[in-house]
Amino acid sequence: MNLYEFEGLQLFDKAEIPTPKRVLVNSTEELNKVDFPGPYVAKAQVLSGKRGKSGLIKILDNLDEKEIARLLASSNGRVLIEEKLVAEKEYYLSITYSTKRRQPVILFSEAGGVDIEAVKNVQEFPVDLTLDFSFKKLDPEVNTIVEKLWKVFTQNDARLAEINPLFKTKAGLVAVDAKVILDDDALSRHEDLSFEPRDVIGKKPTEEELAAAEIDKEDHRGSAGSSYMQLEGNIGIIAAGGGGSLVNMDALVALGGEPANYTEHSGNPPREKIEKLTKVVLGKTGLIGCWLVGATANFTDMYETLSGFVDGLRAIKPKPDYPIVIRRGGPRWEEAKAMLEKVKQEEGFDLHIFGPETPMTSTAKTMVELANKYKENKQ
């Protein structure tokens, strides 16, 4: 989970890392909450980088309502009003997990305030997790901030804890920005953190996205719903695997299909989880078809998975001419295929069933053609 700057600064406060005076406002009417004098730094709260270059950070001599209203409109209605500090020097400091080293790494540079990719002479300090953490390799004041940032990193199961820039002021070091990314898989261990749900770009999730996220929350047998994004299209997608699901989405779009969502299931999720995911996907109004697609699995029980899909269909009750294209393969596929054929006859669902002998992406053409025909018949 990517945190907004104001959320990251809250974690810094808890760790006793010095931060500027600041007030989060949701409207210009809330500017009366600002109880410290200018000049100010007004920062739009978005998850995208390079805010300064995008005009989303402004230095203001006074609380200019027109300028702040512009920033509010650019940031889903949240702007951080911060005291403007004078820096004698700016540093870059972060702690992240290096997949190359397979251990956390502390990064430090005396050139803060710019993208780390452009910084030269970045010092790297790998952390030996077999030893008690203690940091004595930089200026004593910086060492203290490093040790407090380590608490933020470890106590919150972070993937990244970054201060850029870290100001050196007459009063001491101050973290004037915060970029924190938490490990999604560890959020269940942090009920004390009450950050609102959001997707990777920061928008508030839809009802369907929230419902999908709940599927894996209490049941970690396989995944079904953790990766779910609502889209503007009209073909419901239930994909399997990571790269394969993206390839299939590309194939559908290239043929003129419009996905209603992106989601995937993986591992070996139980029947009830696939049923819940099916209800979420097909619960969206205005759909003209459903495509359940995936590569030939090695460890996924096809009978269990597709039984859950059928349970979801029975709950949704799609119309007899509503096209449903299925392409799967793997353990117990022949049993699953026979079950689907029986359901097709008994329930009257318009199932189009393909196994591993048929390339995944070729069924995208079938899906688009059937969906367009269904759409024409509805008009």
C-alpha cells in the first residue's frame, strides 16, 4: 500500500522523527485550522511522483484560496499546508528491501530534494538482520534519524521508508516529506493502522473493488480478488495467473473487446472463494459477456475452481443467451469439463468451453464476437 505524504508523516511522528508544523485541509473553508504564520508550502496529496514538476507543490506567502482550491481539485480534495523551513543543507535518506542483496539497505546522499535516480555518490549500507540494529556510520544526528526510520520500516512492515528531502536546519534535522510503502500482505498484522483503502494510483475503491478485497482477507488458501480493478468496459473477466492474464487482456482489447474489470486468481483457491469472485465480477450492470480464461495450471484443481464459478453463475442467474467463454486446463480438467457440459444442459447457460488444446488468446476472438452479437440482440 502506497501511503500519502500526510500518512507517512504520521508514522514519522510516532517514531519521533522531527517533522514540520502542518495542517491537512479538505476545503478552503478549513484554512482557518492553520495556526502558524507563513510563508507556507501547499502540497497536493497524490501518490504520483514529481509533484513539484507537475505544479502540485506551491510556495505561498499567504493562504491564497484560489491557488489552494486549484490544488484541492488536483488531489481528490486533500492539500497539506506546511510551514516553510529554511535548509542549510538537504539530504536524501531511505530504507528499502533489496531483492538483489536479499536484505534491507539504507541509502543516503548529501544531494536531497531530487529524484534518487539522478543522484550520484549514493552511499549504501546493507543491514545484517542477524544482528541487533545499530547505526553509527554517518554524522551522529543523521545516525539518530536512521535508527528512528528503521523503526518505521520494521514496525510497520514497510517495503520503503523514504525522507526526501531531509532538511538540516538551525534547529536540527527535519523530515519535510515522506514516502512510505507498506507490504499489503502484512496489513492484517496492523489493525492499529487505519489508512483508508486505495488502489495503486490513489483513487478511492469502488464497491466491487472493496468486495473483491474482502475475499482473501480471512482466507489465505490461494488468491481470488486481491488483484481486482474496476474498468469501464462491458465484458466481465475472471483470469488466472499474472503474466498470462495481462496477455489475455491485451488480446481482448486488440480485438475491440472492452474489459469491465481486471482480476486474477492463482494458487489453488477453494470453491467458495471463486464463487464470491464470480458474484463480484458478474454483479456489475451492463455486461454483455463473461470470459473465464487462464493457462494450463499445474497445481490448481480445475474441478474445484469451476465448481465455484458455476455456484456463482447459479446465484447471478445470467440470461440463456448471455455468452460465457471458458478456457482452462490442468488437474481434473476432464472432470471439470464434463461437469460444465452437464450444467450447460441442465441450467441452460450459454457456455462455450475450451481446453488446453485451444490457445488462450484465440478464445478472445470468440468472446468478442459472441458479446457483440448479444449486444446487438439486446438493442
